[in-house]
Amino acid sequence: MKVVVVTPNEADSGLTVGFLAARGMETLVCRSLPELGALVGTAIGCVLLVEEALVEPEIQALQEALHAQPAWSDLPIILIASGERSLSALVDAVFSRSGNVTVLQRPLHPVTLVSAVNVALRSRQRQVEVRDLIALRDEAVRQRDEFLAMLAHELRNPLAPIRNAVYLLGTLENADPLFLKCRGMIEKQSRHISRLVDDLLDVSRLERGKVELRLQRVDLNDGIASAVEACAAMTSSHRHDVRVRPSRHPIPVRADPVRLEQVIGNLIVNAAKFTPDGGTIEVEASAEGGEARVCVSDNGVGIKPEMIESIFDLFTQGAVSSARTDGGLGIGLTLVKRLVELHGGSVRATSGGLGCGSRFEVRLPLDPESQRGDAFVPEVDPASLPARILVVEDRADARDSLGMLIRAWNHEVIYAANGPEGLHRAREDQPDVVLIDIGLPGFDGYQVARQIRREGSQWARHVRLIAVTGYGQAADRARAIDAGFDVHVLKPVDPAVLRELLSAPILSTHG
């Protein structure tokens, strides 16, 4: 790595370069600070800078270059100065954004200079090693995320028809105990697999800072009610006594309602996993000291004292015993902590130890605008009117199960098994809604959507296009919207969500 010598004195630079070269050090000479600033982001080892080069109009350019360094970089600077003014004041004034400055005072002994340069170069070498390790980590994370995205896609494809078939079986008037038991088992386990897939991808997105909250004013009581309902199948299957204690008054928080339900739901699921059949789970909401508080407690197996601090770490498992009623990957509590912190809140766990149950407390800031007394706007269920629905899906099971669902809601269904056929049927039949799989033969779902929007007719501008896919990264959603889709949903689609999407009005036009 090169030693950059910065001095306006040509004689000094010649002597210094010759002196360092004689000791096997490669050098590069700069005459001004702007010239040095252009080199800061390159592969240089350290800077040997004389005080006389610190010309006032040029100092800002150097400061900006030092500030723009990547996180791993803190370029070593050796400043050679006289003792005529306070050296500490000089360093503070010029290098306030750099913490790697060594000051050598004239007259300077050659051995001192060589020693300082060697130390600086070793420091820079360690920084380069850190840079390379970061690059390796980032590449490993990228490969992991690609694998998780592909895994999620491959798992969601078979899950979609399973979930659809289970829903349809529930509409049959069949009281056979064996039938009901088997249907319940399939529904429970398919939901469990779906939750594991979603949790894996959420952790990946959170680690990369890719989770975008859709904040709105939410009543914490509503979030608890939704979470308890979503977990009802799991808790009832183990005969858990779930006791909900909402606040008597609304508790307004600024939150993403989907993520808020996920936080509370994960705490309930965690309690259910570690509480024996017939145990008790309590969910309580309150507000105090400008904060909203939700507590989930149980009388299950509890947490070892030494595990309290690490219980929210990724892939950490608590007390794994025969009382652990359902499996998991040890990521649910990690999601809770990171999502709560994204909302500006905190979460903590307490337990009296093994056999004494556990308690998780989430605190969130109250909505600062709650004092204005704005009323909550209730959601209005869209009217469900018969519509013509085109399903473009190449997998027969997924296509047929979607069609059976849609017909059960009194809609007309049209089918297509590939991209060209889907585009042809869309143009021919002009459906109200088109459900389009992305990974289609012929050409993909993005192309189908683009071709429909390019038709230019009133129908093409108003038809609702819904992307149904196993790919759920933020980039996949953005690409779908850019292609002309109104909605991007993941397989397996919850039948209740699908039914609402099919009946929701078009809020915007395309083209």
C-alpha cells in the first residue's frame, strides 16, 4: 500500500520520498488537499501530511472526502507540525471527522517517522481485512436471501392448493368425526408451515432493513383482538384458556396494524408452544406514563434465569421439553423484538424460572395526536357482488382449487394455463378481475399484465390485476406494481383475504 506524501515544498517531498523508498515503502506525492481528497477513497495505505499544506480554502474538500469514507475505513493520517500553536486545537479544527490522526512534532527523528508510518500501514491493513470480511459476509447474506426466497416460492406453490382445498372441505356438510379431525390437522399444519416461511423471510428483510412499516392510528385493543382470533385454532387445539383483558378505553398507537398483530400473535404462539395442554394464557392491554402496554403471560414451563437476556436472539430456543407443544425455528421472538423496536418501542421477558411460567411485556409510544380526539374510522366491508374472474395459473392443483373457491362465492370463473392463453382469454372475455401467477410458461405474469394495460381500452385500464406468487421480496412487489398489477399477494392466499380482494372496488385507473 502506498504512502501519500502531501507537501507544497518540492524539496521536502523529494527527501521524504527517497527516505521512505530506501526502506521499501511505495510513495505517491500530492501538492494540494483537493488532490489528496480525490485519493481518499482509493487503495492507499496512509497519508503523511505537513502542516504547511493545510491551506484554509482547501481544508473543507479534505474534510468532505474523509467524511465520505465507507464504514470500514478510517484512513490513517500522520500530521507533521511545528510547536508554534496548539496541536490539539489544530487536530480538532481540521480532523474533527477523523479519529485516526497521529501528530509528529518538528524537529523529527527519522526513526520516529518510519515507526509511525509502519504503525499506520499495519492499521490500514487491518481495515482492509475488515473490508474483505464485510464483503464476504454481504455475499453470504445475499446468497442466503436468494435461497430463502426460492425456498419460500417452492413451499408456497404446493401450500396454496392445500389451503384452498381445506377451506372448501370446511364448506361441506359432513359431520363425520374422522373427516373433521383430519381436516383440522391439515389446516393446522399448513398454517404452521406458512408461518415458518413468513417468519424466515421477515427475519431476512429485517436484517437488511427492508421492512417498511405502513403506519396509521390503531387501537391496541383491536390489535389484540385480531391476534387472539388469528391464534385461536392453535390455542383451542391445546385447550388453552386464553383470557383477554382489553382496556376499557381506546389505546391509540401509531403502528402498522399487520405488524402489530404479528407481534402480539407471535407472543401468543410462543406462550402456546411452552404451555401444557389445558394451561392458561393471559393477554392484557393498558396505558401508563405516555406508553401503551400489552402483556402476554402464561403458566407454562418458564424460562431459565440464564436465558432471559438471550431469549430474543435469533434461533435461540428456550426450555425445550415434552411440554413444548409445537415446533419452531427460534425466530418468533426475534421478530417481535425487531418489529417493536422499529415502532420505537421495547419488549422484555420475565420469569420465575423453570416451571413458573413466563411474561412478555411490549411497550409502545402512545399516538402523539391522540389528544386531538380524532375518532377512529371503522372499516367498511366491501359489497360482494358476482364478478367474472380469470385465473391464469400453470399448476393444475393451484388453478382448480382457486377456481373452486371463487365459484363457492358465486363468481364466474375462467381458466388459462400459460401466459399467451391468459392474455388471449383476458382480451376475449374481459373479466372484472384477473388472478395471474408470475412464473408462467410462454411468457411470465409481468408480461401478461403489461400487455393488458397496453390495450388502452376502458376495460384494460379498470380491470383489477392481482399477482399471485411465491416470491415475496420488496423488489418483487415493486416489479409487480410497475408492470401494472393493482395487488401483489403471496401464496398460499388466505381465502378471507382473497374474497375481500375480489370484491374490493378499483380505486385507481392505469394508462
